[in-house]
Amino acid sequence: MQEQHTFQTEAEMPAFGANLVRSLGIGDVVLLSGPLGAGKTTVARAMIKALGWSGHVRSPTYNLIHTYPTTPPVMHADLYRVESAMGLGLEEFLDSHLCLIEWPDRLHGLLNGRKKVMTVDIEFSGDGRLVTAYR
């Protein structure tokens, strides 16, 4: 499966995240990649909110991992500040949560062999964003 969307502003992206999460569940991993400010956290926030979380969704840039007791439960990781995800304990969440992982280039093989992985690439395109989602 592959789909592409073009958004004129980052403000249009939450609807994409809310729609995307409808097809996901426990054991699914969503890898969110793109440059700083592209909208990775915006998409993750929309996904978490669409699952019923009414509290604030902060970027886990400094804490690295946040969990949310939604249905399904969500683990949101932001690996921007680390060189490698090894030793962070992400593998503890892979089978019990929907996992949203920003900066997946730091995973270094941690997900090798996992079948339920979706990649969402976000790029700047002119004044807007080009989002490509694929499994």
C-alpha cells in the first residue's frame, strides 16, 4: 500500500493522521520521517487525539518516550536526541502498543523482521508538505 498527499499548510495534516490511525492497532509501528519542522509530531499528535486522548500531547524530544492509555495504547518516541535506539527499551512496547516513532534512522535494525511497519515520509514541497505513507 502506498498513498501520497499534498498539504498546503501543516494545519491540514491532523486530518491525515486521524484518518490513518483508524487502520492501525496493537503491534503496528509507524515510522515518521522528515526534516525538522516538517510535521512528524503534528501527525503523531493527531493520531493520539483520534484515539480519544483528551490531554496535552507533547513531543517526547527530551523524555524520548511517552505512552498514552488509549485504545489501543500508544507509545510515542522521538529519537532526535540519540544516535541509536538500542538500550532505550522500545522493544518492550512493540507487541503491546501502537508505536509511533520519529527519527527512525536511529533504530539501527531494531525492527528487523517486523511485518506490521508503516513508514510516513514528510517532505517540504514548495510552500506545503508532501506526505507519502507506505507499508
